[in-house]
Amino acid sequence: DSGVTQTPKHLITATGQRVTLRCSPRSGDLSVYWYQQSLDQGLQFLIQYYNGEERAKGNILERFSAQQFPDLHSELNLSSLELGDSALYFCASSVASGGKSGYTFGSGTRLTVV
Amino acid sequence: DAKTTQPPSMDCAEGRAANLPCNHSTISGNEYVYWYRQIHSQGPQYIIHGLKNNETNEMASLIITEDRKSSTLILPHATLRDTAVYYCIATRGGDSGGGADGLTFGKGTHLIIQP
């Protein structure tokens, strides 16, 4: 157990639907990062939050959004889902922004869009 | 993040040292070298990182050349559980004060430990 908790572990939904993925960072970590891993794209950085504020954006689609709450857990919202959004979604956390001591990843949410 | 180049795959016999190379010839002075690994669809796992000096922890050793243009991750006594994709990343790390702090993962090296 890495200390980063992601729920749900698996999610199957239809095209056009909206889903929410949840991440609880490791205790004491202030930064949360979201990554998408699909077969053809590898691990892609989506977005980072630090202590409740958006800190950096990567290759995140406009249909996707995220937020970090006062208790530091984070949610990634995916809407108008397409077949190509099927992927593993990982959350990572670190103490500081930039993760000098390394990022800790969760076990991921596997999203299947049918 | 500076571009890194790794061999796509490597084999190593169980019990032997696995030496994984990484080229990062355009690395800048404030960029660290990080190594992560991913075991079949699990979340990536942090292994080690360094700036200039060689580093060792309970998992591995990191050897960085003096010019910092390349590095080698060493797993001293590889086991079957070390079969994974290993990613070398050059990034600022730390409290960079702004900008994109997300890690840029390449394709990595698929290390296969043979029994």
C-alpha cells in the first residue's frame, strides 16, 4: 500500500457519460498529480494541484476538470466520454510542489468506455 | 524536462546485477535524474534520484557521469519481481516556484529478469 488511495479501481461507462475519479493523497502530502495511461500514449501528465490550488496543466482535455478540496483529496471529472478515454488514470502525491523526494503513485482507476 | 533516451528492452539473469543506461545529454544544471519503475499496470514506483553525486538506497544505486549527460541505474541482485518498465526522467524537481512540475514519462526500458 503506497498510501495514495484511488477509487474506484474499475469503472465501466457508456460514451457521452460523466464520471468522477477520486484520490486521497498520502498523509502530509500537499501536491496531487493526475496522469492518464493509455496503450498508445504511455503515461501523460494531466494536471497538478498544490494545497488546493491548480499549479500546472499538462495534456488535459477541456472535457476533463479537476479540483483539490480543503482536506487535500482530489477529484478528476471526465465528461462527454469517448471510447478513446478508456485508460488507466493514476493519481500521485508529493510533499511539496515538484516532488523533490519523489512522487508516490496510487494503484490507479481503470476506466473503460463502451 | 530534458529529453532522455533509454533502450526499449533489456534482459538480465536472476541474481545478477541489472545495469540500466539512460542518456540525457541536454540536461540542465538544475535538473535532477529520477528513476521510476512500473510493474504491469500498477502505479509507477519511485526508485531513486540524484543531481550530481552517485546515490544509493535500499532499492538501487544511481551512477551519474561527471558531465551529467548520462546515468546508470543498478539493481545489484535482480529478482523476478524486478521485471518492469523502468523510466529515467530528467526534471527540475524541488520547489521550483512555478511552471509545470508534472513528470514527463517516455517509453522507458522493459527489463525482463530471466530465471
